Amino acid sequence: MGAMHPPTPHPFRLALILAALATLGPFSIDTFLPAMPAIGQALHAPPLAVQQALTVYLLGYGVMMLWHGAISDAVGRKPVIVISTAVFTLASVGCAFAQTLPQLLVFRALQGISGGAGLIVGRAIIRDCFDGAAAQRLMSHVTMLFSLSPAIAPVVGGWLYGAFGWHAIFVFMALIGGVLCLACWFALPETHPPAQRQVLSVRALLANYRQVAGRREFGLLALAVACNFSGFFLYIPAAPVFLMRHLGLNEQQFIFMFGPAVMGIMLGAFLSGKLAGRHSPRTLVSVGYGLMALAALTNVGYALYFPPALPWSIAPLALYTVGMSLVSPTITLFIMDIFPSLRGTASSLQGFTQTTLASVVAGAITPLLWDSPLTLALGMSGFLALGYGLLWQFRRLRPAQ
């Protein structure tokens, strides 16, 4: 029997708001990628040092994820989102006016601290309002709309850099943050009523984290999603090398990788929503892993025997993202359902797990792999194998899922 839910706007309108909020993350990651060499030259920093502008963003993003959901469990969803988007806007202005690499890193960290609220709190809002297949459909709609941003962001970044210089990229981020802050202030409903809120205290917060993190099922599922994502994500910080050095593309041609990959994410999310209620969650997850395995093996096989070339070096990434986004909404709902009274906290810890691993991938693992398409492909396969191994362990605990 479904729980009582607070009044909400039309599902598509809510999906549009939440998807727009979730775009802050990928826009902050992907928009400045085409300009990274120019930023390094302007700030007199080598490529590996400029790479840390992505790493510090992800670290701030991941650490604050531990707080976004928990604070929203205590004070409500809307205040967390409105304040976070305001901070993101100011941090983006700071990035635009940075004169040295340390200044840029400080403001990038502030962007990370504030940029994840929409994604984390948005998941809790969906589960506040909907149950079962309806929740999975809305989660999939958000994923589809949100998935447009990684394809658009590098193209927008390349155009802005070419037309106005790299500072314009961060001005653009500030404009997005400001618009979203105003939109949420006026249009986003509060879905977590006072009667259902948790006490906000360090002791209570730590107790909630221990309760969530202490469940073996949570650890297995959260790490599985993080490994699946990292199998694709390692190509994002590697994009300047993979696309410009290995494939011979320029700053305006990043769409050749991000476009197909994002179309794969959208297709997987569409299938997840379309098939919700028609097939069991276990079946959808199994199909998704099958697609990712086919993509990873094809990627290794092509990189092993053929030189990098379009479209063959890119096609496996698109197929991988179809499976990834078919799996992710279903596993995320598994996690939410384990902790019905701590959805924000569970969402925070899941996001922290994924983003922390992504920051390690960006700062340490990807630079070790990006000199060869084959090592990148092997990295994808390794992360996928880890993800499936974790899922297999979860299914031993809960055979029905």
C-alpha cells in the first residue's frame, strides 16, 4: 500500500525542474574541458596541475553530498536547493575572475560543494512524491533530460572559449546558477513536511550515517553503481587527450564523443521508464549489465587490433551508457527503499560513494590510462567487472532482487 504524498506539480514539470538542477554538475565538469589547455597557459600551470581543477571540484562535490541529503531530511528540501544554487552562482563568478591556479582551485571547490544539491535532494523529492513504477518512470525522465547536458556542455564550452575566451565559460555557469536559484525559489514545492523531518544534530547525523552505511546491502549497491559509472567516467577527464591527441579532433568537436554517449544515456533511461512495471527490476538490471559487458569487450577488441578512428572508437561508449542508465535508476530505487525514513541520507551516501570514486579516477587513475585507447578500454572493463561482482554479492543476500 502506497504512502501518503504531499501535493506536487505535474510529473513532467517536476522532472524538468529537477533535471535542470542536476545539470549543474555535468556543466561544471564538461563545459570547461575544451578550454583546459588555454586555462593552463593563462595561469602558467602544466596540464596535470590544471587537471586538479576537476579533482577538487569532485572532492568538494562528494564531501558535501554527505550533508545535502541529511540537511534536507532535517530542514526541508527547498531551502537546501535554493541556498546551494546561490552559492554555486557566486563561486562561478569567482572562477571567472581567478588570476592564479590556486584561486581557481578554491572557487572550483566551492562550486563542487554547492553543485550537487539538486541531484541528491532531487532523488529524495522523487521518492517523497511517488512509489514503485511511477517513481522509476520519473527518475528515468529526470535522467533523460539531465543527460542532454553532458552532450551540450562541451559544445557550449568550445563555442564560448572560441568566441570570448575561457572566462566566459564560468560567466555562463553563473548565469545558469542564478536562473535556477530564482526558478526554485518561485516554482519548486516543498515535499518533506515538518512532521516527517529528522533532528539536525551531529550525533543524530552520525547515527543516521552509521545506520545507512552499516547495511551491507547499501555498500554493495552504492559501490556497484559507482563502479559502473567510473567505467564511462574515466573517458571524461581523458577527453582532451583521447579526442585531440588520439582521434585528431579540435575543441569544437567534443560532440563526437559526448553526443553518442549522451544519446546512449537517454536511450537507456527511456527504456528504464518504458519497461518499468512490465518487467521485473532484476530483469532490467541483468539486461543492462549484458549491454555494458558487450560494449566493454567490443571496446577492448577494437583498441587491441585497430588504430583509433571515428566512429569505431566511440560506438562502444554509447552502448555502454545505454546499459549504465538502464541499471542505475533501478538500483538507486533499491537503495531508497532500504531506508524509507532516511532517503536523503541514503541518497547523500550513494552520491558521496560515486563522486569520491570519480574524483580518484579523475585525479589518479585516468592520467595513468589516457596515453593509450587500449588502456582506457581495459580500465572500463575492470570497473564493470568490479560493479558486477558487487551486484552478484548483493543478489546472494537478496535472491529475489
